[in-house]
Amino acid sequence: MYYMGVDVGSVSTDIVIVDENINVVESLYLRTKGKPINAIQEGFKTLQKKYHNEQIKAVGTTGSGRHICSFVIGADVIKNEITAHAVAALHVNNNVKTIIEIGGQDSKIITLNNGIVTDFAMNTVCAAGTGSFLDRQAERLDIPIEDFGNYSLLSKNPVRIAGRCAVFAESDMIHKQQLGYSESDIIRGLCEALVRNYLNNVGKGKEIRSEIFFQGGVAANIGMKAAFENSLGLKVTIPPNFKVMGAIGAAILSKELLSKTNFKTKFKGFDLSNMNFNSKSFECKGCSNRCEIVKIQSDEAILGCFGDICGKWSSNLAG
């Protein structure tokens, strides 16, 4: 028997399956590409070849697309990213005090004390330091993003890059290239600039203490890890399955809920990979809020609605 966690973000959709002991037996890292339902279906096509619906005892969702995901797949638990990442990190090491999480288009910091989240901050406005920005710079330099960190570690004389804004950072990198600086020195300078930006914005006013976990797709860049350690003067740990920690946290939360209430899962099964979905929106005129309601349908069945403040529509879900 297994538990599933799904983390739907703007850049990636992560699906994990864990066993009774929270060992990850399946981990899928998929590109969302603006179509979260399609990404989920792609993942389920792979999973239905290996697992039966009856093997999934509970399902949890998280991420910016957690609500639409829950409607589609039938989730038992819906939790925000802060909770999911904290739960996953604490499962690996219950002494974690700080979580640095940098994803495709946002970044977060979570501080904990005795296993309890005491503070957090998120940055969803500026692209500087996120995975999508680093992808763009790797493409512009014609260097595989997987090699970006290795280039950084080869640097002997890193240049200073203006990293407070993605636009300025890119312009400064181009200028430094024109001056003849090596790619390694530029990339290391970029990593250091993005870490400064993170600490001065997302981490501003936060007490960063060991143990420190670095999670999210950007943690694959060892240059960023080294830059954080140099700046903080502290060891930074990249946990196993760092890319999909949000999904692991959602799976753990679903297992915890099942152990307390012993419910029958709402999971609708892997067969939804072959279904046709469409979304329509309309304006609710029930009050002055005039909420834009998004209705998700499969064939003629309405799976659910979201977008309302009062719950008039979202509380009436199919299935």
C-alpha cells in the first residue's frame, strides 16, 4: 500500500509515491508548461503501468496549483507549500532549523524551532535567483544548466554581478563578457549575486541557523550551495529528493491524516490520464465580490469549481 503526493508549481509538477515507511518508491519531475492537468495526466500514464488504483491509500496535494489538482485527482489533503516542505524536511532530519527553497519562479525561507514553523517568507515577484532565470542564463551562455555549478567552482576570481534585479543581472553579465571575463568567473559572480539577493530580500530579518536544508530545483546547482555556505559561514545540506520535497510532504500529510481518521480515499484513479478535461470561467453575481469562478469539466461531468471567496461554488465538488 502506498501514499501519493502531488506538488503542482508554475514550472514543474512533481508526483511521488511513498510506502508505509515513507521510502520514496516513485518520483516524477515533470514540466508544467502552463498546463497542470496535462502534466498530471502525463505522470499518471507512467504510473498506471506500475500501480493499481487500490494500492493508493491516501493522496495529498500542494503547490500553487494544489486546488485544481485536488479537484482533478481526488485529494484527501490540500496543504500550502510551507507546511509541505517543512514536514518533508523534518522527516529527514528533525533538527532542521532553516529551509531555503528556490523553485522555478519563486523562492521561500522557512525557520523552525523544535519542529514547529516559527516564521517564513516568500518572493514571487522578482525572477532573480529562481530556476527559470538560471535556465535562461545557461541557455544564453550555451552551457547545460546541469554544468552551471561546476563552472562556478572552477572560478578563481569571481566578478561582482548586480543581482538585485533579473534585468540588471543579465545586463551586467553581458557587460562582463564583453570585458573578457571568463565564463567561470561570471557564473560564480552570478551565484554570489543571487544569494545576496535572496538573503537581503527573502531572508531579510530572519534568523538563519543550522541545520540548514537547501531544497527545490535550484539546489542541483552546487555553485549556489557553495555561495550560500560562503555567505552564511554555515554548512548547507541538500537532502535526498531535494527536487520533490513538497510532494513528499504532501504524501506524508495524507498518511498522517489516514492514521487519525481511517477514511476511504477520494483518489479517482490513474485512469484519468485518458480523460478529456476543459476549464471554463464565469463571474459569480451572488454578492459584490463578483468572484471569477473557474469550472473544471471532464466530458459533461463537473469535477469542481474554485476561485470563490465564500465557498459557494468550491464547496460543491463532484466525487
